[in-house]
Amino acid sequence: MNINVADEIRSEWEIGILIENLMSRLRVVENLRQAGFNIKTLNSGEEATTFFKNCKNPIMIFDLENKIVSLANLKELTSENPADMERVMGFYPHVRIDLKEQAILAGIRSCYPRSKFFKNPAEVVDQIISNLLS
């Protein structure tokens, strides 16, 4: 992968983090902040909806195993603009391929095994930005 988006481009993007597990959330938030991204932690479906409506360049990091907002609810929350689902990055335990398949059917284009995503979250987000800009 090894795409590196320039710092000035990173600062233009708002990254919403919807990760229920506190330790995982802190790890991702810290990595992305150090890389220069603007971070917003999301704790409900309402916050996710507001995030997409109010941000100029939103990307959401979504734990496919979270219990806060289901995949079906997320799709409903973004139904005003289905293209928003292209701005969602999902991650899942490598043994739960069913979650990946459900996410793809829901419209999420970027799905990664948890271990791959957690190696370098900033690199994954850079790849998503690069794909959205091309």
C-alpha cells in the first residue's frame, strides 16, 4: 500500500471514529492525530448522521463488530446520501468474513481485517483519501 498523503491534504479531512472498545479507539485516535488528521469520536447514530451532514470531507472508521450502530442502521443513517457509504472504512476480526461480506453488500468499499488496519491506521486512511481523490 504505502501511500502517503501530504500533511496539508490530511488536515482537510475529518475522521469520525465509531469504535466501541475504548482501548482500540484510543489507539486509532492517537495514530491518526499524530499523522495530522482531524478526529471526531462518535458515540451514537445521531452523532454519525450529524458528522456526515456537517463535515466537508468526512471519512468514518467503523468497527463492524460494534454494538452502538449496526450496519443496517448505518446504511439507514446515510440514506439521504448513499455516496456517504463510500466514505466509511470498516474493520473486522479476520475470522468474521461474514461481517466483511455484509459491509460490502451495504455499500462499504473499504474493509480491512482488524490486524491489517491496526498496523498503521494512518496509511489505510491515506489509501482511502487517495481513492476518493482519484
